[in-house]
Amino acid sequence: MAGRLTIHPMHKIILKAGREKSLKRRHPWVFSGAVDRLQGSPGAGETVAVQSRDGEFLAWAGYSPDSQIVARAWSFREADTIDAGFFRRRIGESVAARPVFPGADAWRLVHGESDGLPGLVVDRYSETLVAQITTAGAEFWREAIADALIAVTGVKNILERSDVDVRELEGLPSKVGVLRGEVKDEPVVIEENGVHLSVDLWRGHKTGFYLDQRDNRALTRQVTREYSHGADVLNCFCYTGGMSVAALAGGAKSVLSIDSSGPALAIAADNVKQNGLAADRAEWMEADVFQALRQLRDRGRQFDLIVLDPPKFAPTAHHAEKATRAYKDINLLGFKLLRPGGHLMTYSCSGGISADLFQKVVAGAALDAGVDAQILRRLGPGVDHPVSVHFPEGDYLKGLLLRRG
């Protein structure tokens, strides 16, 4: 079995002079341009020793010959052995670091590089795990990883959702299917913040749902409660309605939810129904959000709370310029639709957009809209989505809770 092979001692990546600095700072990526030479002939995903030009050991890493990121570090300790036992220990540490989430049965267990496991994301949805494997190194150890997940969590059902575009950059095909146990192709219902939400594990976004927004859905409910008269809420890019359900549970007078996916809106409407919330307070619009916002502006609609949670506009810094225009556009329209004293919850999940740049874009949108706004809170993912101080690229989700003057 590939994942149980002994590491060949002659598989080494020798870096160019001066290119060892990032690894010494424990950043886990080795780019192809930093490589002076490859010693041995490792296959895709096999473990290689990464050394400086003068022979100093830097890391054990998974080899990705088809990627610009030619290696990703598993460990910076020369004494470590990268084998099945290593993954069981590392996954055990990752799972043990997660706190208990009262009133929730879905959370992230493994968060890639920030948990020392590049290319591996694992989410728990009640009694099912969903694993996403995105690198050649994690693919090489997939069987050992599956064994470790069962041993550590006791959960026997694992679905693999390795159907993201980044796998193409690793020379890997898309994979969706049961990795262990039995996972039926039907929605599962999870509990979160006192509500129940249906999740399509097989076809839903990411691993099925946006678990990183759990705390922000709770905040949506909290902000909605501040309006004793009941708030008019607009939820854009609503997906399956997590924020919409939160707003209705918080006492919203009305919630208009917009998304381009009819099937997602159908699940959202069902989520409202299964939580016993008033369906007559929920309005669903299948539309392009940018066009819908302009139509609402032209009709003079106004809202007390607006949620803008768009998809990833800038996966890398290369796409940042185009993405900033899109973020400014929706936030400008958001401010124009917001009543004085109203709240805007706006997000970016683009790794290519820094928190500082995002704030500048939102500030520019407020200026162009002719309104004043205050930042009440900076928003991000929950504690089950940690960010390593050595891996700033992991800080992808950022948001702002603002109040219009």
C-alpha cells in the first residue's frame, strides 16, 4: 500500500542558497523556483527531506512534482518519521485541540497547514466525517489518514469530497465518494446555535456547508434581536439560508434572501420550515446578486440589517484588482440600501484580499455612497478554524460588522 512505504533516505530537495529562510520561519511551502536540485527520484506524494544548500536539514515534506508548490512540510523535526503513526498522532492532536461546542454537532477537525497537515481538511457532521484531500502528499497517505480519523474520532463513516480545482494543479483527478463505512446520498441535519440545518454533504459547497461562519450566524441572530420592532433583513449570497434562519430566529420582521442557485434556495426554505419559523416572513429571490441589488436600489427598498457573504472573488493576490472592484460594488449598493442606524455584516473569503485591503474597499464604498459608518466588530471564523502564525495564507475569512451613521 503506497501510504505505508518506508521513506527513501536519498529522496532530497536541495534549495538554492538563501532560499531556506521561509522554512526556518516554519512556513510550510517550498516553491519550485527555490529548488536547486532534486536528489533521488521520488514519486508524487512521497516524503522528501528538504535541505539548505550547505546540507542543513530543514523539513520532511510531501513531494508535488506537478505543482508550483513543489513540497509542503509535514514536520520540521529531523527526528520525526513520516508514517501512519505520524498521521495518527498529528490528527489526534488536531482533534484534541478542538473545544466542545454546546448546541452544535458539526465543526472542523483538521484545518490543513494550520494544523500541520497540508492538503487535508476534515469536517464533522454529526456521525459523518467529510474529508477533502487537495495535495499529492495528502493523497499519498489517504488510506493512513482514513484509518487515523476512525481511530481518533470513533466515527466510522467518511465521505471524501476531493472535488476542488486545486487538485488539477497537483496532477490529481477529482474524487467524490465514500472513503470508509456508509454515507447515504441524502441530506443530513445538523444542530447549530439552537437551530437545525439541512446539509447536502455530496454536492454542497466546500464540504457541504460553511462551518467557518457558525459564530457569525450567532452574531446575526444577536444583532437582529437589537431591533425590538423587528428588523427588515437582506441576506445576499444566502446559499442554504443559515444567516436567514438566524435572523428569523432573532425576531426579524422580514428576511429577503438572494442566491443564484434554485436548489440552494429550496433547502433554505426547508430550513426555515423545519425550525418552526414563520415562512411568511421569508422571501426568496433566485437572481444574480449584483443585478438584484441594483433593482432593489431603484425600487427604493431599505433594510435594517444587510449580510453580504459573497463567494471567493480573489483566490490569489493575482486576482485582487478585479476582486476589489466587485467587493466595492456590492458594499456600495449595500450602504445605499441600509437605513440610517442600520447594520452591515460584510465578508471576504478571498485569500488574495488582506484584512487591511478589505477595510479600505469598504471605506471607499461608504465614501462613494455618501454615508458615515463605524466598525463595531472585526469578524472571522470560529476557533475550530485556527490560523498558524507561520502561515498567514490561512487567514482567508475576514469580515466587518458596521453601523451606518
